[in-house]
Amino acid sequence: MAIEFRDVTKYFGKKRVLENVSFTVEKGEVVGYVGLNGAGKTTTIRIGVGVLRPSSGDVLVEGYSVVREKRRASMHIGWVPEYPIFEQDFKALDYFVYLAGYYGISGGEARRLGRRLLEEVGLGDALDKKLAEYSQGMKKRFALAVSMINEPENYFFDEVLNGLDPQGIAFFRDLVLRLKRKGCAILFSSHILSEVENLADRVVFIHRGRIVAVHTMDEIKGMAKPALRIKVGRIDEGLMETLKSLGEPERKGRIIVLRNPSRSPDEILRILVEKGYPVEAMAPVEPSLEEVFFRIIGERR
Ligand SMILES: Nc1ncnc2c1ncn2[C@@H]1O[C@H](COP(=O)(O)OP(=O)(O)O)[C@@H](O)[C@H]1O
Ligand SMILES: [Mg+2]
């Protein structure tokens, strides 16, 4: 496997922020790393790329320990931090060339590579712009280009979709699929499950520093149950009993949400009206991934 987190635990002072985090990302696999703000995603990724040391445990990238063989591991890692920080005074291409120097690429070769990668991320028109004039989305794109300097096979993207416009999101999706086809391993974090929906093969859920579930995207979609919103003029025991025979009713004030209905909406309407209940409105609820997310981490919104 390409990336392997092994029992990673991290303390900040006395506070335990990660507890025995273990999971893998295979070659050619895209894994979403999903959890609420503060769950520990950024800390995990910073440990994974070797800029932060775990209190215990290890991460292997291409079999190299990021703790004991950091330099070797780094050669195989591309990283886009949550908040990329660059020298604002540089022009984009010049700064790229400067950064390429760290990877032993210099001069004309570095400029050629910079042109190609910056064009690839859609910054071809902004090569000579100062980074200070770059928008948030452009900075993300720049960071993506930088993460590809050494053509690594393993990528860590931290909340990379955050702050991107729809065009930027579409672009990121294409890029990830291209890397995936090349056999790269990609881990990308998000605090929004639906954000990883069209991209992740698997999702690792982290909650309060612990991995609470790992599911394929197909499994997750299967967990998003269909539901009906029903507004009835009179709600009583009898109605709830009837609805329990037709699905999983949950009362929300004057509305009832019926999950996993066993009959069609037409049939449910007929049954309720026949029993004398004044049905005022009935409409399907789009199955929500966020609802699944909160169910998985076991918390209410
Ligand atoms: N350098 C640090 N020192 C102390 N606490 C930190 C530090 N970095 C992160 N934390 C804490 O660790 C927890 C996890 O943070 P983080 O990994 O950034 O979560 P996420 O990326 O999922 O939002 C939070 O409670 C955060 O406040
Ligand atoms: Mg974070």
C-alpha cells in the first residue's frame, strides 16, 4: 500500500488529539478523510507528511517511515496544506522556481516545469502576477502545482476544496482523477461529506481524534435512506402506529419524516386518507449524506 497510518497517537501537552489512528490508502485509490472541525484531520495530515511528529505510532509512505526516514519519504509526498503560506512579494513563476530549487531542479528546467504545472492548474495567465494579488482560489491552485513539483505518487490534500469556486472544484476533480489513473494514492480531508462524494472511493471518518468508521462511497450512498415529509392535520397514537407499519416515522413538530417507506407515496397517502387522517402535504426528502455523516459519528447536528 502507498500510505499507511499505524497506530498514530498525538498529544499536544496533556491533551490527546489523536488516538491510535490507523488506516491505509492504496495505489490508485482516493480516500476522503471526513470529520467535524477540530476532529484531528489537519493534525493527522501534518503527521503524515512529516512536519509534525507523532507522540507514538508511525506513518509509512512507499514503505518509508516519515519519522525515521523523513527525507526518503518526502520524495514521494505531495502536500497541499489547509492554509498555504507563500512569500507574497514574489511573482508566481519566480516563486515556483525558487521552491523547485529545494527539489534540486533549477534554471531553465525549473522555469519550464513551472510554466507547465502552473498552466496545468489554470494559472497560465497569471505567471507574472505577484502572489499577493492572487485570490484564495488561485493560491490553492498554486499550492497544487507546488505539490506536484517532484512528481510524487502520494498526495495529502487538506480541505483543498474549501474556498474554491465551482470551476476550481471541477478542475480539482479532474486533476485527482488523472493522478488516480496514474496509480497515485490520494488522501483528502473535508468537514463536508457531500464534498468528497463524487471523488472518494472510500471514506475514513474521524471523530474526536479516533477513527470511527471506514466505508466505501457505495456503502455510504446505500445508507442515505429515502424519506417522505408528511404534514397531517391531526397527529395521534394511531397515526404513529400506522406509520410505523409503513417505515420509520419521526415526529418533528407538526411534520412527520417517514424514513425507508415500504410503500409508494400514493399508497401511503391512500392508506392515511382511508383511516381518516387529513393529509395536508407530502413530499419526498432528498437522501442527505450529511444526515448519514452525523449518524456515523453518532452526533446530532
Ligand atoms: N499546535 C497545536 N497545539 C495545541 N492544540 C492543537 C494544535 N493543533 C491542533 N490542536 C488541537 O487539536 C485538535 C484537532 O485539530 P485539527 O487537527 O486542526 O482538526 P481538524 O483539521 O479536523 O479541524 C483541535 O482541538 C485543535 O484545537
Ligand atoms: Mg483542518
